[in-house]
Amino acid sequence: MLKLSAVTKRFGSRVVLNKVSLEISAGEYIAIIGDSGIGKSTLLNIIAGLEPVDAGEVWFEGKNLAALDDDAVTLLRRDHFGFVFQAFHVLPQLNVEQNVALPLLLRGIESTEKAKAAIASVGLAGREQSPPRELSGGELQRVAIARALVGEPKLVLADEPTGNLDPENARQVLDLFKTQVKTRRAAAILATHSEAAAAGCDRRYRLTAQGLSQMR
């Protein structure tokens, strides 16, 4: 599904990603572990087509992202990718159902029943009309997971999704995330600094200044 071949990214004279290669198939849940500032978010942005590479290639379902124009990459991201962020990015002016429904509305898909089902799947049934200010951090992250998965994406990118949560909420959110992506046969990449957070993944990789290497 996803293949990175010798991806290199520089910011000025600094090499942020050094010949990173990776392959992931449908249904796989992998972790990329690395210290803060090492380039995990940059790598996810490159996979999503938000950042260009300086060398190497990114392929998604047989398509070289570098060969696509901006509109094609935007549609690819809209239709096939889901995102879960550390800071939730739940829109405060929208209620829970409206936040979860956003990816469907952008695609012109009838959203009410799908959004309600996604909300129920993350344990928030009955909270559809709640504004974000009434939700805890763990609940907000559940909303973010529901929103990421409601459109049945083929690839989910999670960037430090539990960084703002206490250990118990973090454990619950990660268990939920894994269950949801596995049930839906989505591929998922978890970027984290925590080996504990990555423990439930199928494969784990360490990102360093030297590159990406698989962990045992």
C-alpha cells in the first residue's frame, strides 16, 4: 500500500530524514519511535504529501506522489488518509457530531448515520450534540479518532496522539485506536517518543539522525 524509498529531507544544511525506506500493507499497525524534534512529524507530512522530498520517492497504491499535481494529492489525502493529532484539532465552534462528520461533508457523503456510528464506536454515544468544551482530554482524543476513521481511510497517520493525556487515558485511547484500525483493515502509522505507546504495534521502527531501523 505505502512504500518509501530512500526518502531524504533537508532544512537548510540540516538533514532531517536520511534515506528513510519503509513499506506497510493494509491492516498493519506500525510505530515510528524517536525523540522530540528528530523528524517524526516531518516524515508523516511527507507521507501525506504535505512536504516535498529532497531525494527518494513516496508511493501510495502504485502512485508516485511526486508525479501528481497539487489537486491530485489533495484528493488522495481527502479520500484515503485519516489523521489523529496530539493537539486533537477538534473545532470548538462545532459539536461532536459536526466535528466527526467533517471528512464526509468534504466528500459530499451523507454523514448523519455514519458519524453517529463512528461516535458510538469510540464510546461516546449520547454525546453527539456536546460542544468540545464539555469533554475531557481523553474524550476529545476519542472524537479525533472517530473523525479520522469515519471516512474509512486506507491509511491513518497518528502524530503523538496521547502526548496530552494522562497514562490511563493514553492507554485507553491507544487500545481503542488499535481496535478501530484493525477492525477496519486500515494501515496505521503511530509516531511517538514513547516505547510504551508503541508496544501494541505490529512492527516498531526507531528514527534517528542516521535513518530508520526496525526494532526487535
